[in-house]
Amino acid sequence: MKIFSIKSTIELNFIDQKTCDIAYNSFLPDFGKIITDRSNVSVEKRNNSLIFQIESTDITAFRASVSEIIGFGKVVEGTVEISGY
């Protein structure tokens, strides 16, 4: 029996539309890995932002989804720093 569900939004804001588009297209191939029976994640591209909506039925699944999004953000950040963009 599930006694609660968790809903949250994570918004990654980028310096410009081009960087946002690159991040969005980079994220899509791995997107299926964070959708499970216990957690659902959707992503929307809006202006210079990626908006992630997370819905989970348990804390562990929620934390895993958030960690995947944060890890993705760190990879994008590191790539932009290395490329000097």
C-alpha cells in the first residue's frame, strides 16, 4: 500500500537557446533510463530552460530520478566549461 506520492519540478536554466537545445538533444537518448514503474519523469523545453516534472510513488525512486537529472546537469555544465563556450 502506498501512503503518498511525490511530485516535484526541476528547472535547468541555460545561458542561451543554443545551449538549451544541445542539452535537450543530449538528454533524450538517456531519457528512458529514468522512467520506471515507480517514477515518471517528463521533460519540456521552454525558452532557455529544461523543465523536468517528476512523479514518484516512493522516496527511493524519487531520489534516483532527481540524481539522474542532477548528474545530467553536471555533465552538461562540465562539457560547456571544457569547450569554452
